[in-house]
Amino acid sequence: MSNSYTFTSESVCAGHPDKICDRVSDAIVDNVLAKDPYGRVAIETLVTYNQMTLAGEITSRYKIDFDKVARNEIKALGYTSKELNFSFRSPIDIYVHAQSREIAAGVDVAGAGDQGMMFGFACRDTDTLMPIAISIAHTLAQKIDQVREKNILSYLRPDGKTQVTVEYKNGKPYKVQTVVIAVPHKESVHLKQVKSDVYKKIIKPVLKSYGFAIETKDVIVNGTGIWHFGGPASDTGVTGRKIIVDTYGGYARVGGGAFSGKDPTKVDRSGAYAARFLAKNIVAHKLADKAEVRLAYFIGAKKPIMQDVETFGTAKKSNKVIKDFVNKILDTSVAGILEKLDLRRPIYRDTSCYGHFGRNHFSWEQIVSA
């Protein structure tokens, strides 16, 4: 990239069809790990018009009430009315069996539960060392959900999307050029009021928290003019379909696998968390202003077959110093990642929306002492 450019990232609300699926899948992961930290989970969820389907592989000593977990999450997300043609009362089909013995053979000896490559990234755009466009997009999505849940804008319905275009000058965020919001609302409320409320209650305070402002002419709310009915009745959702939203908003490379619905022996998830942990600490310790950490594993592998760091010409120290630092703060074997980041816990439901990176309460976001 040149030093002056624009970049756009999007996020989605917790009630978006794909995110309903991520939420239910991760709630099932948490329910398994809460009872059995060594349980194996690979669960997929699909939602459509008045229907949910669960399918996948689970190996655990404990029985999980999949139907109950799913209905609790659907209800918590705001799908309580039949008029949306999807709710916690909708039919749920369940097709779940045990993990393949051939896959289990590699995991049983502390190996990776799948092959794949993972990337972690960090930069100085924000205090959380995340790219700024995806950070603002996530905060806007979270704010939409908050004003609906707290009845500040009670006419909003579940579902919603955000999009932010940021202008960079001299390689640094300069202004927010455009904000796009899409959110369904009750038919009794005119779009003009929706636009005004969304601008005042959501966009202005969120941008202010990042040190930016935007005029109404640069804001688009519900681009087609009308959006009353969202959710699975309007758009089918599937687990793991928002991988760019879940990571860096397209600003950095991402691996080949999604995260939600997988226990941490799946390196799609744990390897990506480890890579982010390393990249963030490289930047936080001022070894570089921008860092990408690359990992790769094969199924059953105890250690990565690729481990590398790219600093895009921003390194403040030698490659040897950076690589020595990486090796010091984290053992990137599968067992080492699970132990250091304490991943065998029921912590994944909270990752299912607003991104897996950039929120400091997750273990992979912690800054280690020098």
C-alpha cells in the first residue's frame, strides 16, 4: 500500500443470521468445555425461514442438551416474536455424532486437530493494536445491539450490519470518510426518524470515542430505503461464514479455517489466537510498528511446520531479536498454546460477535511483561 489510501471494513450485529449460528455453535462449545475441558467439538449451525439445523461431531463424557442451549441463545438474541418468522420456538433438527477415530488418534497425543495455516496481525492504528476500520465497525455493531436491548431505540429489530471507510494519510488514519448502517425496524417508524436516531445515538458517540466525526451527508442508513424484516427468514445463515469480520476486516491475511463451533485442539482457532498474541506483543513491545505472524500445522502435528514473522519494513530490532522474543513468550506447540493461553475453558460464546481480536479480556490479547 502507498502512504495515502482508503480502506473499508464491515461488521455485523449479534442477530445477523451467520452470527446466530456462530453464537449457538460457540455456546455448545462452552457447554461441553464447562463439563469436560478435554471434550472435542466441531459443531455447525444453519438457520433459515423458521428452522435451525445443528450438525457435527462431539466427543465428551457428558451429554449436552443441544436443543435447550440453542433455544436459550436464540431468545437472548431477541428472536422472540413469531412475526419475524424465526424465533426460539422454531423447529430445531439435530444431527450430531462422535469425532472420527482417525482424527482423534492425532489429537490424543497432543497433536493438531486439523491441518491449515494461521495468521496473526497487529498495528498501531488503535489502542488495541487493531486496524481502525474493523475496530470502528465492530463498535458500531455493538452499539446498535446495545440501544435495541436497552430500549433506547426500542423499534429496532435483531440483525444489522455496519461498514466504515477510513482515509489514511502518511500511513496513519486521517478521517472517517463514510459510514454505512443497515438495521431492520418496525414498520410504524419512518426511515427519516431511523436515520436521525442512528446518527445521534450510535454513529456520533462511537466516532467521538475514536477521535473522529462525520457529517450526515457521509452516512448511509438502509441503502434500499426500507428494511423491516431481517434475520434467518430473510437470509440463511451458517456457522463460520464471517471469517473476515471475525479477524482483521480484510486489512491483513487470514487463514483457511473459521473459528466458531470448534474446541481449541482445532488449530484453525487456537493457532490463530496464538498468532495474534505474538503479533500484538511484538508491536506492544515496540519491536515493530506492524507485525504479521504466520503458523501452519498438519493433522496430528505437535509443533508448527511453519513459523515466521513479517514486519513490513517497520522493524525496530533485528529479525533475530524478534524471533527470540517470539520463542521466549510462547511455545507454539499445540500443547504449549493450550496451556499458555488457557484455552480449555468455556470462553468462546463471547467471541462469536464483534470480532475475535481487539478485546482485552481474552487471554490472547494480553501483553506479557518484557
